[in-house]
Amino acid sequence: MSLILIIEQTLNGIQFGVMLFLMAAGLTLIFGVMGVINLAHGSLYMIGAFAAAAVAGATGSFLLALAASLVVAAIAGALIELTVMRRLYDRDHLDQVLATFALILIFSEGTRWAFGSFPLFLDIPDALSGPITLPFGVQYPLYRLAIIGIGLVVALGLFALISRTRIGMQIRAGESDREMIGALGVNISVLYTLVFALGAALAGFAGALIGAIQSVQVGMGEPVLILAFVVVVIGGIGSIKGALVGALLVGLTDTLGRFLLPSFFGLFMEPSSAMSVGSSLSSMSIYILMAAVLLFKPTGLYGSA
Amino acid sequence: MQREQLINATTLLALLAVPLWAWYVDEPFTITLATKVAIFALAGVGLNLALGLGGLVSFGHAAFFGIGGYAMGILASHAQTYTPLASWPFLLEGTKSMPVIWLVAMVMSGLAALAVGALSLRTTGVYFIMITLAFGQMFFYFAISWPAYGGEDGLSIYVRNGFPGLNTLDPIQFFMLCYVLLAVVLFFFARLAKSPFGMALNAARQNDERVQTVGITPYRLRLVAFVISGAVTGLAGALFADLNRFVSPTMLSWQTSGEIMVFIILGGVGRLYGPVIGAGLFIMLEHFLGGLSEFWHVYLGVLLLLVVLFARGGLIGLLAGKEVAHD
Amino acid sequence: MTDAVLEIRNISKSFGALKASNNVSLTLRAGEIHALIGPNGAGKSTLIKQIAGNLRPDEGTVWFEGKNVTALNTVARARLGLGRTFQISSLAMDYTVLQNAVLGALGKRGKVFRFFSPVMKDKKLLAAANAALAQVGLEEFAHYRTSDLSHGQRRQLEVAVALTLAPKVFLMDEPMAGLGGEGSQRLMGFLDTLRQQAPILLVEHDMDAVFALADRISVLVYGSIIATGTADEIRNNPEVRAAYLGEEDAE
Ligand SMILES: Nc1ncnc2c1ncn2[C@@H]1O[C@H](COP(=O)(O)OP(=O)(O)OP(=O)(O)O)[C@@H](O)[C@H]1O
Ligand SMILES: [Mg+2]
């Protein structure tokens, strides 16, 4: 097991974490401001990926494809907020779960109906294809590195938005005291729609970025959504910082677990059973991480009690 | 109240009458559909103990359903290949006997519910939903990556397991088994809802602080409810696997968790017979809409959305009116 | 000091910069009604919460029957015999009045993990519940849904549930609020005899009731107790008059 391999896998873990952050940030914002749980967030991820694949197919431009993912997902998010979520703010969580589960069914089957069951592919743009040589002689795909860069820029932008701008101030006010933002003279329903659209755009953007590495298909969103839930549970609901730390922890644990655990068991087991024990255990590693955080901090690393 | 009891009795009778009629006119497929209803209803009734009575929105019950299914699959596959499950510290053989399989399924899924519940119940609200969903996914990925029992492909058994004195391969006999189990569980849950435990659990759903103030720990009530709930859903899982003679990770998927919840909401949350009606409605929709369109889940989604937004009491709520308080 | 059933020693609790309890000490003796009065936001409910176990004090200890119970949670303290009513009613709102009372009786009896026999047919529990409802004058409303009760009636039900627990100490946070003249009068008469059964720490804004009932009164202002004494002592305490009773114009 060489150093190069470890560096490469660590970068993969960070890249995975950055993607999860884009998902989890939207979820945690929406929960923090509106107090709703949105299972259809994974559908927005899928919608972004499909929008990008369709636009890339039609125009051949990756940049246009990315823009499309942001715009289409934001519009879809705003529509969901205006037609469905708005009726659910004072309902209990069960109603929110069921209504957004219904949305998943509608979006997934609707997409299957529109695009068929076969996966679409989104090509990595030429400018970002191929590997790049990093220090220590590590060869690493440029596109993945770009994802890390883009993700971190988005994270910085999000922090700036929340801490520096007027709308960010309103979001923070909304999180701590729902009555207060009304008193501040903010139009709450516009703010809610905006926050929802912002979260949706982040999810759609993540879907498009990942769509170029994996295939674009129906059902791609929900596994990521559930991982994003793990991130939010670990980081603490409502905390963007928690979402970032949680996402990186989950990304690294998952990637390095898959890579290291089989070799670790290989030290004292025969190769085939080491492989199976290692891979089964690594498939559980992030949930074990979540359980450990729950034991010591039930409200997550950065959550308020 | 009278009306709800009438609806309940009618439901239970209809679930018996339809397959009996199908048996009479020799329509085995309808019997299989009815068997599916009974099994899904059982899974839903199990979840509804936690969800309806306890207010615990578990989005991870597919794990228990699947563990029940795998308990069946593992025991039966060892029995059919005559290989013991373990030879140390003592000899553990597989079995094709349903009662033993049911017991093992309930114990294993109950234990899993104990572990998941002990952790998840430290939190409430949205956290609880997300955590149960995540732990459910953990079992799903474990089943996929554990190669010994078929991994992603699942596990088939050649013949349905046996029950003393019955021919379980005969659809109507297997249906009757499932139906009787459902009826027994409904009877016990009706008693449980009115028992000291049920009354305290229901009170904890309404007001946690009140229950603590009278000196009862809500956490313990919920954990016990969660374990019973998981065990019953696990029993349903074992039956479902036996119905199909097949178990695969799909039984553990988050969609399955969602569907078990859908049975409850379609019928009516917090109503003992809600999942029975809901499961019946679900299977009918699947059968009839599924025949019309490959994309019938869209219609299911729209229906579910409408029920959640505009008909919160589910079908029983529409038929029987709002629930009234009574002692 | 020896006959103090409940004693709190040097309790402090802050919410951020706000000192809701500032080095508070007080005792509750067998057979007495000890009233805790003070302006809105003085920290009375916060103190009750710390005694009942809903809030951990930052500093200080709570002693019950000679035992330090500071580390115990609400459930454990309730089981030891602390019976509490809430300022903002906290009841099972979907249940009937009788069911709420039976829940209290069930908590007192224990053996909650019984899964088969109907609790609402348990004669002993029903008897205890009905007796408590009769004591507060709610027997006619036994089969009402709790959410249909008036605020005053909910307050009475709070007291009734506390009675079913047969506690060794009552902690009552404004039990008379919303009751109206006749209701208050009746509850006052009842509390007057209840103190024989178990002492009462009574938070109350109704000054007539407090001065008529209380054996001792403590005055809490900005989280600190500024005086403790009999009704006469408090009435004539210049500090209290200045800080609190001034506008109330106590004769
Ligand atoms: N959980 C909390 N977080 C922050 N501040 C709190 C909290 N609970 C109470 N406070 C504050 O502590 C102070 C004391 O509150 P408390 O409810 O104890 O007053 P009180 O004497 O019972 O008043 P009232 O007569 O209105 O019932 C108030 O200023 C209140 O706003
Ligand atoms: Mg108060």
C-alpha cells in the first residue's frame, strides 16, 4: 500500500465529501429556516443531472449544462415550495415525510417516463479531462480536483452569503426566531421560496457535477440523500459548518474505509474472507460513525440542544 | 366509533371472503394477491404500533422486514443443502419449519430494533426520521456486500417451508396461515392499545413532559414499542419471503420502508385497522393501475399527496369521521 | 432545619447574561404552605423547574428528605414524591380528563409494562383517579376531552393529576390562574387542608390568596430572594414594599 495510493484515496474522499456538502447544506438550510424535512431533495439532485445531460446533449457545452442544472433545479425547487411545502409548514413531520415521499414517486416515475430507463451520460469537458500530476508524483483526474475546488468555492460563497449579506441575516434570524423575521419586515413567504430554491439549486448542481463521473439515471438521488442525512445528523441540524465538517468526515470515512478495511483484515485473514468481511464492514462504517456521534452528542457536532 | 368498528369488521371479512371466493372459482392469482395484502397489512400493523400509537416516525422498518425475510432465507437454504449454520460452539442446523422460522425472524428483527431503537430514540423529530432511514440503509448495504447469502442477487429456496398439518404449497392454506397471524396480532394490539403500557405510550406521544411528571420514563416505553413493532414487521418479512420463496436486499431498501408507511397513511394513521385497509388499497392500485400503465407509481404519488394534503384521516377517516375521545 | 422536607441550597442559573436564579436558598417544612411570589420574569418558574428536575442548576443543590437529588432526572424525582403542576398546562390533550387522572394513578402504582388488561377497567386506578377529580371539582367533566376544557379547568386537572401521585411535596406553579373568583375560592379552601397531607411550595400571583394561605412567603426579585417570612413580616418589610409590593398597595 503506497503513499501515492493513500493520497489518491484521500482526495477521492474529499471530493465525495464536497459533493455531500452541496446536498447537506441545502437540507440543513431548509430545515433550519422552515423546519421541514424534505425527502424530495434527492429528486432535485436527479433533476439537475438530467437537465445538464439534456442540455449538454443538445448544445455540447458543459458550462451551459451546469447553468441549466442550477436553473432547472432552482425552478423545480421553487415550484415544490409554492405548491406543496407551503401547506406543510405547520403540519407534523410525518405529513412532511409522506408528502415528499409522494414527490419522489412522482419525480422518479415522471423522469423515467420522459427519458426512459436507460442511463444518460454527461461527458467531462475536454479542458478538464485527463489526469494532472500533483506533488509526490500523484496522478489525479483533473475533473475530480476541479470538483473539490468548485465545492470549496461554493462553501465559501455560502458562508459569505449567510454571514455577510442581508438575505443571510434574514436566514439567521429565521433560524433563531421565526416570529422575529416577520417583525423585521421581511416577507417570509418570499424568503422561504428563495431558501428552498437555493437549496434545490445546490442539489441540482451537485447532481450535474457527479453526473459526469457516474451515469445519469432515475433513482440516483436517494442514496446520496440518505448519506446527506447522515451528514446532517453528524454535523447538527441547521449548521452549515456542521454540514461541511460532517460531509468531509463521511466522505473520508467511506472512501478510506472501503480502501483500507479489506487490506486491514488481510493482515490476519485469508484474502477472500478478508475481502468480504472488509467490504461488508466498510459498507457500514459511516453508520457506525453516526452511531458513535449519537452516543456522545445526540444533537450532532455543531447542533444546539 | 360504532362506525369504525363496523368498517374494521367488514375489512377483515372482505379480506377473508375474496380469497375464499377465488378458491371456489379457482383463481389462485387472486389468492396470492390477498395473501400479499395480509402480509403487508401485518408489516404495517407492526410499524403502526411505533408510528400511530407511539408517534415514532420510523423510516427504517424495511430493515426489520428484510431481517425477517433473511431469517427465513438463511434457515431454509441451510436446511435444503443440509449444511449446518454453525458447528461451533454447538451444532446449529437450518430448518424448513415455519413456526421455528417465525420465532427466529421475530427474535432477530426484535434484536435489531433494540439496537437501532436504543440509539435513535435518544433523539426526536426530524433527527429520528433521518437516523432510522440511515440505519435502514446500513442493513441494506450490508446485505448487498455480504457475499455468503447471495449478496445483491438475493437468495432463493426451492419449496415453501412447512407448517405441521398443512400443505403450505396450496395457496389458500398459506393464505389462511397469514390471515390467522394477522388476526392474532390485531387482537393482541387491540388489547395492548388499551393496556397500561399502551395508555402510557400514547400519552408520551401526546406529551412527553406529562408522562415524565407522573414518574414514567418515555424512553423505555418507546424502546419496548419499537422492539415489538420491529418484531411484528420482521414476522411479516418472513412470510413475505416465504410467499415469494425468495429474499433479496430489495426487501431492505428505503422504498420498502416508504411503502410500509404508505399502507398506514392510506388507511389512516393511529387506527388499528388502517394498515389493513391501506395495504388492500395499495395492492388494488398496484394491480389495476399497474395494468394500465407502467408508470403507475406516478398515480400512487399523486394519490398519496392528495391524501396527505387533504384527507389526513386516510380512508377510515373519510368513512368513519373524526376520531372522538373516549375512555 | 430538621423538619425541612425540601431544601434548596445556593442555586444559581443563568440564561446567557440573564441571571434567572441568583444564589437562591429556601426550605419547605412539613405541613406548611410556602408561597413564592415575585414580579413577572423574576425566575419563579425557573426555580420550580430546577426543583422538579427539568432544568439543571449551574450551581447549588436540591435536597429532598435529606437526600441530595440534584443529579436525578424528572422521572426519578417524581417517583421519590415530588408532585408538580405546570404554569402552562401540560396534559395529554387527546385524552379525556379521566384518562389523564388514570395516567397519574398508573404512574404512582408503577407496573406500567402490562400489555393485556385494559387500564380503564382497573378498579383501583379508577377509584384513585375519580377521587382526585372529585377533590378539585372536576368529576362532572371526567369524560370531556382535555382539549375541550377551559384554561382554568386544565389547571384544576393539573392539580388532580398531582393528587393521584400522592406526593410528599407539591410544587404548584400558579394553580389559580384563570380559575375565576369562585373557582379560586374553592381551590384555596382545598389547598388549605391539603397542606396536612403534604407541604406545598406555591407560586402565585393572587396576593389575597397568598396572604390568606401561606405560612411563610419568599419574595423573589431578579432571581434573588430578598425576603422570607410570615405574611405579616413580608407585608411590613420595607425592602419588599419598595421593590415589589409598592404598586400593589398592600394594606
Ligand atoms: N429556557 C430559557 N432560555 C432563556 N431565557 C429563559 C428561559 N426560561 C426562562 N427564561 C427567562 O428567565 C426569566 C425568568 O423566567 P421565569 O419563567 O422563571 O419567570 P417567572 O417568575 O415564572 O415569571 P411569570 O410570573 O411571568 O411566570 C425570564 O426573563 C425569562 O425570559
Ligand atoms: Mg412563571
